[in-house]
Amino acid sequence: MADLKANANRSKAYIRQRELADQDLERRRKKLQLQSEKNANIAAKFSTENEGIEAQIRAKTYGLVTLEQMKAAAKAAEEERQQMLLEAELAEKAKKKKKKIKKAKTTLSFDFDEEDGEENGSVLTDLLETIKMKNSKTVKRLGKNPEVDTSYIPDIEREDALRQRREELRQEWLARQEALKAEKTEIVYSYWDGSGHRRTVQLTKGETIGQFLQAALKDLRPDFNDLKTTTSDQLMYIKEDTVVPHHYTFYDLIVTKARAKTGPLFDEEAIVDVRVRSDATIEKETHIGKVCTRSWYEKNKHIYPASTWENYDPIEFAKYKIE
């Protein structure tokens, strides 16, 4: 019983192997057939037209023929080939034209005759030229009701006019300030070395305190030997018991109306010395400015009047006013 079962299994295995072998053989046969067809197509692609012409010539010149008959057969075959190519080209053009007409019919909802198209095209051109001419001209704006307040409505022309006016006023203000800076003024000062030595110097209002001290030093050197080696950086300018920094200009003091505890730091209309009037409550009176060396101040800052001098602070001194 066991032998019969074993034989049956071997038979099934053998049959399965044969089926697989047949399938593999059929697959290889189809593959070879496809390869041969591809090779045939490739050979056909590389064949020339001259081979067809030569075949036609051979068919028409079978047997012994003369040279003239051979040339006539070749010419007829060439003309026949040219005629076939021409017909194929005309058929291709007709096919493309038919496609174009079909496409135009699908995209257009209406059709014009040739004459109507030319007429409509000229009308459209005239219309476009008229529109361009109208756009090139300045469009006049409609008038506004003068009784209605339109200041809250954005207006480009009004804003441009205001901007231009602001720029004109700015340039005018800058021109006035430059003219003010270029004006010359006479500065009265006193060189202080324990006693006063009154002098005057001519400067423009746009010059700084440092430039003023340089001019004062040039004026004082011939009369004071201790200033021959001194520079303007070693000098101090004291006005109304206030030490004015070198970087301030007289123009700055005029425009800001700078003040100290006892009076304005610069005022051309003020009386030069308060002692002339002996009334410190009058606003138009001012003390004369003092010029001294820093070395003298360091030695005598505990003694009057140096003990009352303070550095200029525009924020702190803005509260002082002479009533």
C-alpha cells in the first residue's frame, strides 16, 4: 500500500515538471518570435527609397534592353515616386486645414464673412484711437459745492499743495536762520584774574563759545604774559554766574532764549551791566560775561564770586525767570 502511494506522488511530480518545462519552452518561443519581428521592423526602417525604385526598374526592364529604354524606365519610376510624394503632402495639408477649421468652429460662437471682418476691424481700430485721444487729454473735474465742508475728504491735489507750502516755509525758515547766524555782533566781556578787564570782540552769531574764547585769547595775549602759553580749551566763559560749555553757539542761546538764575545768557537788547541801573528786577538788564582760566578757577572756587558759579543745565535753568 505504501509503495502505491509513493509511485502516485512520483507520477504527479513528474507531470508537474513536464508542465513547467512546456510553459518555459512556450515562453522562449514567443520571446524569439517577438525578437525576430523587431529585427524585421528595424531592417525595414533602414531600407532606402532607392531600393523600391530599383525594384520597379528591374520589373519593367526584364531581359535585354537598350540604354535609352533603361533611362526611360528610371525616369518614369522617379516621376511616379515624386507624384506619390506630392499627393501624400497635399493630403496631409488638407487634413491639417480640416483640423484647424474644426477647432475654430468649436471656439467661436459666431462667424463673419471676410468683408464683414475687415469692416468690423476698421471700426474697432477707430474706436481704440478715439479712446486713446480722450485719455491723453486732461479730464476736467466737476465743480464742488462751496457751502459743503470737504476738508475731511482725502484730496491729492490739496495734500500736494499743503506739502509744497510746508516745504516752502521750511526753506524760508532755514534761510532766515542762516542769515541770523551770519549776522555780526559785538560781545562785551571781562577778563577776570581777581579784577575785571573789560574788552570787546566782533563775532558772528553762528560761532561757538569756543571760537569766541579763541578770539578773546588772541586779543588778550599782548597785554597779559600769563596767557602766552594758554589755549582756548583752558579758558572758561561765565555769564550770569553760569559756566557756558564751549560747544554752544550764540545762535543756540538766542533761539532757545537760554536763561540763568540772574538773567538771560545772551540778549542784544539788554543793558550791558546791571549796575548801571541798579535794579535786578528789570528783565532787560544783564551782567557782563567773564573770561578766566581754569587754573585760576580751581585755586579760587571757594572764594566769591567763583563760589557762586554753576555749570549750565538747560533743563534746570529753564524754570528761572525774572519777573
